[in-house]
Amino acid sequence: MHPFHPCWSACCLLFFCSLEIQGAPEAPKADPEQIHLSYPDEPGSMTVTWTTWVPALSEVQFGLHPSGPLPFRALGPTSTFVDGGVLQRKLYMHRVTLRGLLPGAQYVYRCGSRQGWSRRFRFRALKSGPHWSPRLVVFGDLGADNPKALPRLRRDTQQGMYDAVLHVGDFAYNMDQDNGRVGDKFMRLIEPVAANLPYMTCPGNHEERYNFSNYKARFNMPGDTEGLWYSWDVGPAHIISFSTEVYFYLHYGRQLVERQFHWLENDLQKANKNRATRPWIITMGHRPMYCSNLDLDDCTWHESKVRKGLPGKLFGLEDLFYKYGVDLQLWAHEHSYERLWPIYNYKVFNGSQEKPYTNPRGPVHIITGSAGCEEKLTPFVLFPRPWSALRVKEYGYTRLHILNGTHIHIQQVSDDQDGKIVDDIWVVRPPHNRTKYL
Ligand SMILES: *[C@@H]1O[C@H](CO)[C@@H](O)[C@H](O)[C@H]1NC(C)=O
Ligand SMILES: *[C@@H]1O[C@H](CO)[C@@H](O)[C@H](O)[C@H]1NC(C)=O
Ligand SMILES: *[C@@H]1O[C@H](CO)[C@@H](O)[C@H](O)[C@H]1NC(C)=O
Ligand SMILES: *[C@@H]1O[C@H](CO)[C@@H](O)[C@H](O)[C@H]1NC(C)=O
């Protein structure tokens, strides 16, 4: 820019001001940041979570008209979260649950307190009951560095393409790093998605530090279990989120494996009894039981811990999920996309040769961990295993459209190929014989 341009001095001023802001230590602020939603598994409700750097009240004002007044208000608790790093940084966590929402209605909200308000965000209240068609977007392993798929996810979100997000573990890389600042950066990055859609999660290995405390404090999942597992209903599906990490970080409590296993069994029993109403049971956990990637991860071992359990074959999940006829198992951890033929104990159980996913006789596994992070993509072994149906080593994410009680549509979006659909299947299960595989 020419030095005599009238804008010059203003620009200088801006430049130095912004330098000053960047150089200054974190100014204590009551302005809400890192705003995100979660669904508390109560029809007609939605939870808003955000962070401030000074104590403040927690209030959400909301309404039905984008630029009109916000006539409704809800209050909630404020808690403090102290990061485990040397600086022991203190975050004020605000959680407010909005109730009495009209199913399917679009709302506008802002959050904060008199000390500072957020800008306005929008969300659509989830419809209630089993008779609608939820559209979910599923991915794992999204970092604050190299978050490849995020711009596209943002655009999809703005276009109203989804009802909820399933983030299958591994956030920020890592949320605890730099005294939790990497977590702050990540939560700000996902805000354009997560402040508009319920952002449902499960923990991954990158959340491990300080007993998963950044994960438990920053996300806000339903249920009063250990902060590591929960389930919820959406349309014709029951979705179970759990921690594969309890099998790997035993120093945080070996009993967690057992407690989670019993909780899972109990939840599956109930969901199975309710199958006439909600026919689909879908699980999400970070580390897969099977994969054909070129690394030494658990899923590359014949007897993976997630599949077979702790040594002595304790609390393995494959038998449990098979027993209760789980339909679809969503995984991540491997930075790629892989779809398996219906499988149980290494045997392929196609519905038929022509239509393997129509009336499958075993669960369907999808591994989708390529949303983008600093660790880039994971290669595959040269020759696919006989149980592997499709492998895609490209950044992307998965669209899951639960059309009705018998039909689910799964599509893989390639970010590398500018949004091209690189996988497209229907899983079809007739209403009979859903409670177990025969
Ligand atoms: C880790 O957290 C879980 C709850 O998420 C708790 O049950 C367990 O006791 C904790 N372990 C340690 C060693 O603090
Ligand atoms: C399962 O179905 C696929 C697609 O038709 C086929 O390629 C594969 O060989 C089948 N596997 C078995 C064990 O039937
Ligand atoms: C679900 O949708 C499919 C595809 O539109 C349709 O063929 C099927 O009959 C529907 N099933 C039910 C139970 O409505
Ligand atoms: C359900 O299972 C029974 C046997 O338990 C079998 O006779 C029947 O054909 C099955 N129905 C379907 C639709 O697969």
C-alpha cells in the first residue's frame, strides 16, 4: 500500500493495537467463547456450554425469530475447571439446558451474562419420537492443526444439512497441550459447527492426559455416568457412545472396564427390548476392533483388546455387541475410511452375495478417522483383508442418514476430491429378527 494513502495511519494504528493484544497476557474476560451444543437425551431440550476467564453467571436468551427479540431465558450452573498443566489454568465452564423447545423448530440464541454476551447462533430443536429421519455427520481425529474437513463441515452446517455431529474421539491434538490452550483453540475453531448442532462425542486416546479431564470438562454429554459413556435416542435409532480407552489406560482404574461393560450390557438389554419402537442400535467408540491399516494399532492384532477384552478374554465387546444385534459400529483412530462387510469373529456374514447389507447377519463396521489432524493420513496394508469392503485414504467425513426403521444411508465425503461422494451404501434390515443375529 502507498505510504501517503489516507488509510495508512489507521492501518498502523490497527496493526500496533493488534500486536499489543497478541502480546498481552490473556486479559480476564467475561465474554463467552468456545460455545457448543449437546443434546441431553430429553425431547425438547438442548444444552449450551461455553467458557469465560472470570466468574460470571450463566444465562441463555432464546427465541424463534432470527433478528427479533429473544423472549425466553434459561439459567444454569457455572463450574470451574482447572487444567492439569503447570500453570493450573482456570476455566469457568457454563452449562445451560433449554427446555420446552418445539420439536423441529429453528431457534436463535445468545449466551453469557450482563458482563458479556455472545453473538447470536441458530439451532434446530431435534424432532421427538421415532418417526423422522435424522441426518448425522460422523468423523473422528480432528485436530487444531490441519483440520482439513472443517471448512466443508462448516458449509454443510450453514446449509442445514445435519441434525447432529458424532465426533468419534481425538480432538485438538491435544486439548491438554500448552496448558490447555490447544483445547481452547480447538473449541473456538469448531464453534461455527458446534454452536449450531449438538456435538456428540466419545473419548479417544488423545484425551488421556490428567484422566481425560479436558474431555470431561469441555464436552458435556448426557447421563450421570463417569463422563465417559452414555446413550441417547434420535429418531428410529438408539446411539451408544463409550470409551475404548478404558482398555488401554488401566492406571486410571481397571474397574472402569468392568463398570462400563456392565453399563453397556444393561443399556443394550433395554434398547433391545425397545426395538419395536427404535429398531436401530448404533455404537460409537474410538479404537476399532478391526482395521487393515499399516501400523501396529490394536485393531491390526488378531485379538484386539476392544474386540476380545483384557488378557484372559475379559470384557471383550464383539460378543456383547453381536449378542444384542448391534446394527452399526462407528469407529475412528485410523486416519482413513474403511468399510467392512458384515462381520463377526473374522467371518463375513453378508445378507446375500448381491446385497451384503440387506438383512446382514452380522454388525456393519465403519472406520472414519480422516477429518484431518497434524498426524496426516494413515496408510493401508497392500492387500485388503477378505472382510474389508472399501478403503479410502483421503481426508473426509461420513454422512449417516437414518431414513426410517428399516433403511440407513451411509455416504463418505472426500474432502480431497472437493466433496465427492466416494462411498454410498444402504443398510437395510427388515423389522423381524432384529433383536439378535441368527
Ligand atoms: C478417572 O476418572 C474416572 C471417571 O471418569 C474415575 O472413576 C476414576 O476413579 C479416575 N481415576 C483416577 C485414578 O483418578
Ligand atoms: C460379501 O459380499 C461381497 C459383495 O458382493 C463379496 O465381494 C464378498 O465376496 C462376499 N463375502 C462372502 C464371504 O460372501
Ligand atoms: C423406509 O424407506 C425406504 C426407502 O424409501 C422404503 O422403501 C421403506 O418402505 C421404508 N420403510 C418403512 C418401515 O417405512
Ligand atoms: C426370523 O427368524 C425365524 C426363525 O427364528 C425364521 O423362521 C424367519 O424366517 C425369520 N424372518 C426373517 C424375515 O428373516
